[in-house]
Amino acid sequence: MPERKPWSEREDQILRLL
């Protein structure tokens, strides 16, 4: 399982938009 880095809430939203 790939370890997920603790992104900030805003970064998570940006990644979803991509």
C-alpha cells in the first residue's frame, strides 16, 4: 500500500480538481 503524505485540506481539494 502506497503511503499517503499528510496533505493539507486545501491541497487535497486541488488534487481532486486536477
